[in-house]
Amino acid sequence: MRFCELAERAKDQLVEVTGLKPVTVSATCRDEQGWHIFLDMLEMSRIPPATDVLGTYEVVLDEDGNMLRFERRRTRLRGEPMEEEEREKREGSPFGGEGESGKQGGEETVISQDKVEAGRHQEDEEGITGSDPGLGEA
């Protein structure tokens, strides 16, 4: 199954289970458990949009794209910058281990929702992963 199809399946299944609106696919990796797709979902819309509350969810899919499990990893405000300490933490989690990941040339691939639907990838220059600063753990 192509990566874009896996990301789309993860998004569709998480929407079905949670009823939340997807914002972006923020990271991916594969290990012995399956494909790990990290999705940012809109949990609360606010004015201005920079204060929207986003939840980062980890969805684990099998090789056929079926959801095995999902978990909300954290919540954060849309406009919050990633702090240096969070950037350092992500070095060991979840992409520090073995297995395939969404990395190309040492950078992690980040795919925005509209690009997933168009079947195209957009690499984020900062290599943002599912380890974003949050309002607190779920």
C-alpha cells in the first residue's frame, strides 16, 4: 500500500472513531507493530485560529491499512512554537529506534492534509514530529 493511501486510511478511520476534523499528518514511522501515523486533529476551534486546540494522535495501522489502535499523545495550541527542549526530546521518540520512517535524507517528511488528499508530499524544513509542545498529556 502506498504511503499516501496509508495516511488517508489513518485519517479516515480516526475521523470515524473520534468525530474530530483532521488538520495534518505530522509524522510517520514503521516498526514491528506496524505503521505509526501521527495526526493533528482539531479538538476545539477558537477565535483567533492561533488559539485553536489541536490534539496529536498516534494511529497504528497493519500492513493492509487497518487500524490496530490509536492514542492521543498530547494537546497544544495551534500557534505555540516548538520549544528547544521538545526538539531534543523527539530525538529518542518515536524515531530514534529501528524500522522504516518517513525520513528522506535525514529529515522527516511532514504531509499537510490537502497534500495527502492530492497524493503529494511536502517536506517540512524543521522536521516536526508528533512530539509537539502541549497543554498537557492526555
